Amino acid sequence: MTDFGFSISKSATIDMDAVDMELYERVCRQVPSARICMSCGSCSASCVAAPYSGMSVRKVILALQRGKDVRTMLSNCMLCGKCSMACPRGVNTRNLILTVCRNL
Ligand code: SF4
Ligand code: SF4
């Protein structure tokens, strides 16, 4: 193959048909407010664990929507509930975290 000195990056497109959203849908049935997350990041900004661990409810919800594993991130949560108070959409984040853990 000819080397042109560059390569084409792998597509970042997400094939939604190939994404397993079963866990996300199950969690949303138990915590309906999870559906109204607008990915603003207020929860992450207020999270006491975020600066040390990268914990982020916003990222957890996005990972669930993309069928990715969230165990490592959730293991850093201290269930303090601060993110619940910071959410402008009223997402029950603490309950969401507990529900995801129960369904894993
Ligand atoms: S603060 Fe609420 S709306 Fe914003 S990203 Fe977090 S869960 Fe979603
Ligand atoms: S409950 Fe978890 S995710 Fe929410 S602010 Fe506390 S440590 Fe962060």
C-alpha cells in the first residue's frame, strides 16, 4: 500500500443500531427524570469526588445512552447527594446512581 504520510481517522460516528440501550431504558423506567438531563454539567461541577476521580453524573448518563460500562466511574461516588441539589432540571441524580448500581 502507498504511504502518503497521513492516515484517515476512524469515524467518530455512533451507530445507534449497534448500541445496547437496555440498561439505560431500564434505569429510565425506574428514574424517569434521567430522561430530562440536558448534559449541562452542573452535577459534575459540584461533585466532591470529581476533582480526584473524574466522577461525573453527566458522563454516566451519556455512557448509559451509548451502552458503555459505568462501573469504574460509579465506584468513585460517595452518595453525598450534592449533585441532586445542583441539577437545574431536577434529575434525581443520587437515586439514579443507586438505581444503576442495583441494575448492573
Ligand atoms: S446537572 Fe442535571 S441536567 Fe445537568 S448534566 Fe447533571 S444530571 Fe444532567
Ligand atoms: S452523590 Fe456522587 S456524583 Fe453526586 S456529588 Fe456526591 S460524590 Fe458526586
